[in-house]
Amino acid sequence: MRLNAVNVRTQSTRAELVLLLIASLGCVLTLTASIAEGGSAGASAMGLKSLALLLLVSAAAVIALALVWRTIRSAHRTVDRAQAEGASLRRRLNSIEAIIKAEPQVLVLWEAGEGLSVAVHSLTSVSGLPQDKEKLLRFGGWLEAHSARELKGALDLLFADGRPFSKLLKTCEGAHLEAEGRAAGSSAVLRFRDVSNAKHDLVKALEQQRALARESRTSRALLDALPMPVWLRTANGRLEWVNAAYVQAVEARNEAEVIARQIELLEQRQRKAVDRVVMSKDTFTRRMPLIIGGERKAHDVIVLPLEGAIAGAAIDVAEIESARGELDRHVAAYDRTLDRVASAVAIFSRDQRLTFFNDAYAKFWQLDTDWLATGPTDGEVLDRLRELGRLPEVINYREWKNRLLARYETGAELEDWWHLADGRVLHVMSDQRPDGGVTYLYVDETERLALESRYNAMIDVQRETLDSLKEGVAVFATDGRLKLFNTAFASIWRLSRRTLGESPHIDELIHQTRVIYDDPRTWSRISRAVTAFSDSREPLEGQMIRPDGSVVDFATTPLPDGATLLTFADVTASKRYERALLERNEALVASDRLKNQFISHVSYELRTPLTNIIGFSELLASPRVGALNLKQREYLGDITSSSKTLLAIIDDILDLTTIDAGALELNLSRVEVRAVIDAAVAGVRDRSVRARLTLDIAIADEADTFVADEARVRQVLYNLLSNAVGFSAPGDTVRIACWLEDATMVFTIEDEGVGIPRDQLGRVFERFESRSHGSKHRGAGLGLSIVKSLVELHGGTLAIESEPGRGTRATVRLPKGGLRQLNAVEPGEAQVVSGRRRAAALGAPNRSK
């Protein structure tokens, strides 16, 4: 700084000298110009003014010269002092440089706007410190990452705020050095030095402290990330730290709240049990229930006493408990299953002791279960069986036994057949378990071998049976090749048994049989049915009419083993009979149609005279035509009654004819159940009174209305009631009931009459089928036939149940909403449905021709 001041003063003196010189030159030039101007005007003309000016200029020149001389002398003295001071400063600078270089260090200078520069680099004892100055300034290349981050942060604060620092850094090669930063005005200095012995120990301590802090942070982070509650307590039992799972378990907001309020996870009784164990410096480990998230679950609580602290954790084992319970249940179910298995099973542990046996094992070997429960060894069991004479006869028992027991060491599997002395054949299998034990499985194959022998004999019988069949039978395997056939198959298709014995493919057989029947479409269907690989294999049926006039029915049936059964039957004769029967049936149908037409025509023709007879009978009975005697009235009553009976029969015949023709129309409307029953009962009330019968009527509350033809329903109920009254004895009860069941209106008419024999029950609905047994009148046998037709016309059903001597029960079921194609009919609104419309709605064919 002093050198700079001297230089400044020297430069100022030089500037003064230059100014004086310029002033002197100016005066001389002015004086010269004045003299020159005066010389041209003449010496005589120079006045006093010029002389004064000359004197003034001369004085100024003298003063200027004096000032110049003074300035020169002052400058010489200043230069001498500056040179002396410069020499002193250079000596001091050399001394300072010698002192700085005497200590191994690195000095890095920083000036504002110029960046970093290495002033001194004499430190060579630090491993990993670069000697190249450019590499030295790239601190991240030779310093450890943590040390580089610390140095960068300290330098930023030094350059920005002038904040000094002193840090211990570590190179990438593991050496340590001290970094010290200081600010000097607008500059800064960074010094690197090797650490001394004392500081070296301090560096080790700091490294250990950092490692411990890092381990502590890692451990805390790991514990905090665990899904199980973890906590730390001080020696006096206060909570010092808890993880996030603990906070969630006690339903707190954060860790600070848990510590502040000392929220406990364990109950007081559980904490006392923990304290008793921890106070004795032992680790507490116990499974206990904890309430977490409002749910009580089993946890394994582990509390470990540490030096000056207590650490605890709670491991959720609810799923383990559940899995263990499930495993126990599976093991129990497995044991129960093995107990139900017919094969004998025994499990021996690694030390060759019996750990499990099922009931079949004890029964098969006839051993005492109490003795087996003691867990005898495998060798002891074999010895006991040999004493009882229940093992197969062997030449050298000891060698045979050692070979069996050696499998515990070798792990070799056993599969052998034992022929016991009592004639049983035993299939013995054993397998080594993962725990080193052995599982034995004893299967009694005596019955199976006997069954196999009988099966083979039965197969031979079946082959002979197949050969005796008149139908041709062929079985094709999954590969489409013939594996079984009978003589009829070869005869129908005129194939040699030698050719069939070579197991030809289905396509080869088709090629040979096309000579007899050549229909590519049929044979293609058969080939696909035999060789198809689809999951859903459907049976196939068809008929072949061969050129020679013979008719052959064929059918394919998928078999469970994947094979296909192909059968051929020559039905030429039966087809001829079928054709004759069809022709006869057509003739019978035509005859029945003519009969119906004749009956309908005759019924209409008889109806007119009967109506006249009834009309005239009623007219004769009227008092207006005159009085009749008692006998005449009796005869007239018989005529009227017989005429009405005949008219009813004719009406029934007409109804049946109309129904058969599909021309009967139903007038559908809302029908009141009680009203229609009362109307039907009214028709038989007089007869029931005369016969001293009781009519029992029962109508359920929900049975109110339904959609039907009221007149036809009344006719149905009247006919059924008429039959019940006619076949009941005096004093009996005729019951009529109605209820609603699954949108169906159910009517039942039940009597206590003679009943119907079982052999006649199936013919009660046939027309003109009449029974007079038990009844005082004989009808035409059309009542039940008409009832059945009318019920079916409504889409309902009629069922008759009867036992001789116990009466008869008729059940009529009518849909509550009418036919399926009709919408609900409002009260008072009627719809007309013909028999043809009903047949179309129910999907039934029209019976009219």
C-alpha cells in the first residue's frame, strides 16, 4: 500500500512540472510576439505599457523557473524515498514468501470478477490432492462427494457474505486435509493444509460421528417405513420416539402429538407385564391382542431393554393366526379324508417313528390302535407284522427289511407287489416326505385283479353277443380307425373280416362301401362325426335308401373315451309295415272326420224337432190350453225331462264338434269367483237336496276375480259337480274349493263316492265312456271330455285323483290373467277368442281339417 502511495505522489509531481513547462513556454511565446510587434513599429514607439508587460512576463518566468527547480528537487527526494521503501517491501515480500512456502499448503485466491487462482501449491503429502492447478480447482473431481458439497456450500457463503469457515475434508483416496477460508476486502483466500496428529484424531472422531448419525438416520427411516408399530422409551419409561405405524395405530395426528400426550398402544395390564420382564434385563416376547384401528387383532409384542433406553415393536400376526388355523383345519380335514380312504396310509417321521395312520391301516394289518398310537418305529412295525405272519414270504428277512429302511437315507421311491399268505395281493408304494420321513400307501388289489379277470371274460362274452346281433356295430377310435366290429356290420356292407381286422380308417371303409351306396353328403357327415375334435360331440342319425331298394338306418354315438359308436340297421321290412300303417292311419283320420261331420249334421237336424217337442210340451203344460189329469201331467213331465236330457247331449256333441273344428269362441272377461261357483252350485242344488248331500264351499280371500269365459267356466264346474253329486251316497259331502296359487286360479271338486278303479282312471276323459256304477242315472259319457277340452281351451289343466271307496277329486287350474297373448281385461270389458287363435297362441296345431 505504501508503494502505491509513493507512485501516486511521483506521478503528481511530474504533472506539475509539465504544467509549469507549458506555462513558461507560453510566456516566452507571448513576449517574443510582443517584441516582434514592437520592432516592426519602431523602438521609438514602445511605451510604458509594453515595458511593464515585459517586466511582468520576466517575473513570471523567474517564478516559473523557481517552481520548476523546487518541484524537481521534491521529485528527487520522493523517488529516493520510494526506492528505499520498494527495496524494504521486496525484502519483506521475500521473507513472507519464504515463510508461506516453508509450510506445506495450498493457497487459492479469489478476486471479484476474476475467479479462482492458485497462488501457492506446496502440499504434496496428502494422497489424492492433484498437483495440477487446473485439476486442483475442480474440487468435485478429487474430493469425496460429501466433502465436495460441504466445501461448495462454504465457498458460496464466503464469496457472497464474506463468512469465514474451517472444515475437515476427505479426498477420494481417503486422505484428510483442512480447508480454511477467509475474506480480505473484496478478495478471499482459501487454504488447504494437512491435518496434524491431534486433528487427525478429531477427523476420525468426526467420521465415526457421521457414520453413527447416518446409521441412526437410516435405522430411523427404516423403522418409520415398517408397517408395524415401533417405539423407543427412555430409561424412566417415557415415550421418546415412535414410527408412522405407531401414530396410525393409536389414531393420532403425528409423532409430536403422541410424544406430547404419551399415547400408549398397550393396555395398562399389558404394560405392567412388559415392565416386570424388562426390569430383569430380559427380552419380553409374547403374543397378545391389541386394538388397532378399532379392531382387535393378535400381535407378537417384542420389548428389548437397551443401554439407557427401551425399544419395542408389535408385529401383526392376525393373518398368521388365521393361516395357522386354516392349516390346522386343512390338516384335520386331510386326516379325516385319509381316514375315509379305503387304502391303508401310514406316515413315518425322519427318525422312522409312526406319526399318522388311518383307520384302513389298522384294519388292514389288524394291529392294535393303542400300540400304534405310541409311535413305534418302522422296523418295529415290520417285526410285529412278521410275528403275526402278515408279511410276504422272503428268503432273507433281515436283508429285505434293511433294504426297505435304507430309503430313509437314500430317498428312493418304492413300488412293489406283495403276495400275502392269506391270498391277498398288495400294491405297496412309498415316497419320501420333505421333512425326511416316508409315506406308505398300501392298496389291496386283490379284488381289482379278480374284477379285471372277470372283465376280460365279460368282454369275450360281449364280443360273442355283438356277433349275434342283427344290427351292424362298429367302434372307431379317436384316430378314426376301426377297433371293434361285429358280423352284421361286415354283412350289411359286404366287407371281408380280414379287411376289417386290419383296423382300416373310416375314409378307407367309406371308399369301399360307395360301391353299394354312393351319397357323398351322407358319408361326409359320418366321417366328420367320427373324426371331429370339437368339445361338443353330438350324436347323428339318418337313413340310407340304397339303389337295391333296401333301407338302412344309421346312428353315431360319442363314447366317453373319445371313441365313436357307429350302428347300421336294415329296416327294409319295417319300412314296408310303416308305410302300410301310415296309409291305414290316413284312412282312419278321414273316417273320423266324416264321422264328426255326420254327428254334427245329425245333431243340428235333431235339435230342431227336439226344440219343437220341448216347446209343445211346455205349451201343453200351460193352463191356457186346458186342464190335464195327473197321469197326463206325469207323462208330459217325462217327455219334457227326456227331451231336455236329449237336448243337453246334443249340445255337448255340438260343443265337442265345435271344439274339434277349432271354431268355439271364448268370450273373455273378468269373472267373479264367488258368482260363478254359486251359479254352478245352483244347477245341482235340487239334486243334492233330493240326495240328502251336503255342499261345502270354501273360497280363499285372495281368490276374487280372474279372466275367462264365465259361461264355459260355469259349465266346467257344473259338469264336475254333477258327476260328484251323481256318484255320492246319501249323507255324503261334496266339497268345492278355490284359491290362488302362483298366478293360477285353482278349483277342486271332491266327493266321497265310490271312486274310480285304477285301470279305468286313464279312460275317464274318453268320449262316450260312461259308468253307471254307484250312480242313479246314466249319461252319454261326454261331460269330462267337454270339461277337459274347455279347460285346455282356457290354457289350463284338469287332473283327476281317485281311489275306489274313497271318492274322487278333480283339480282345475286356470291362469288368472287369461291366455298368454291377451292383455289384462278391465272389468266390464270382454274379448272374443276362437279356438284357432288359442291354438296359435299356445303353439299347438289346429285340430280342424
